[in-house]
Amino acid sequence: MSREENYQSLKSFSTSNGASLFGVADLRKLKEDFPYLPNGVVEKLGYGISIGFRLSTSIIEGIVDRPTRIYFHHYKQVNYLLDRLALQVMDFIQKLGYEALPIPASQVIDREKQIGHLSHKKVAIQAGLGWLGRNNLVVNPEFGARVRLVTILTDLPLTVDKPLTLDCGTCEKCLNVCPADAIKENPEDFDYLACYRQLEIFRRTCNIGHHICGICIKACKPDKS
């Protein structure tokens, strides 16, 4: 099959199995180091399939000034769903005779910097699923920041998507709600350490055992006007 046929086949398979968003990135255009992946993986598996799943509106709207227990459960279940979907996509690709490497949706390698095997956000942005918001999250034109992401690396020839030429514009909904004051006017000035310290407070005081918040996710939603 052609690159475009491979792309459409994978997109159809992914969406029929639960994906809300689908895109493909050329990883070599990221010009990033991948210290937590085996040497040579990106050179060999140069396509990054980015899949997003939309979070529950009702659960996100239930967040006020701290993460809720039901959001914590939802967060875990969505990550589990994305990991299962990534395995299904991997199997689909391998049956075509190509290689695929699913990257865990939420496996943190460096806790303070909140870094995993690679940045799902950077792959998603390169794949056209959204842009980097002031809240340091991928912001999708339809769903805002209310998505979770997973990535599958592959050598299956695919059409690649282009990054969106959009940004947050004048929207500053997330700035004033951040309990850590980590969100700044310029996305590049996001205060990772302040965010992590607040997540650690939530982890201990909310009895959730995980570094999550959700406040800026709730604030970041597209206007319906």
C-alpha cells in the first residue's frame, strides 16, 4: 500500500478502537535527543503515531481547586485505555510486516522534570494535534487541553501531518487559576518546579498517590461562541 493508504488504514483502525485524535509526525524533524530510548531507535523507527483520547467533560468540570478522587480514577483508566490501544496499533503494524514500539502513556522517568521516554506532547504537536499552550499542555482546537496522549514509533511508511499554525492567542484562562503560579504569559517560561511542588502537595493532601492536578485542564476549553 502507499503511504497515504497506510495512514488512512491506521487512522480508521485507531478511531474505530476508541481514539479521539490521530496524527503522524516525522520524528527526525523534532531535532530532539531521546536519552531514555535505545540508541538508534528514532533513526530506525522514524514515524511517530500520536493518538489522543478526550477526557470526560463531567469529570473535568467537577474539579474546583484540587484533583478529585474520580478524576484520579479517570486519569488512570484513560492511560490504561491508551496503552491498550497502542498495543493494538503495534499488533496491526506488525501484521503488515513492519516494526512498532508503543511508548507508555504515563510512565515517568524523571519525576521532577515530569519526563517520560519521549515527549508525547512534542510528537502530538509535530503531528498536528494541537499547539503548546501556556499551561504547558497540548491544546487541541476542538477539545482544548482535555486530552491524554500516547505515541507509537514505527518504520511503516506513512504520510506525515503538519504542525498547526495556531496558538493560545489572547486567551489567558489558565493563568489566574494555577495554584502554583507556574503558568506564565510566555509558554517557554512555564515553571516546572513550581508545578511539581504543587502536584506533590496534592498527592499527599488529597490522598490520591499520584502527581496530578486538572485545574488548568478544566480552564482550557474552546469557546463555543
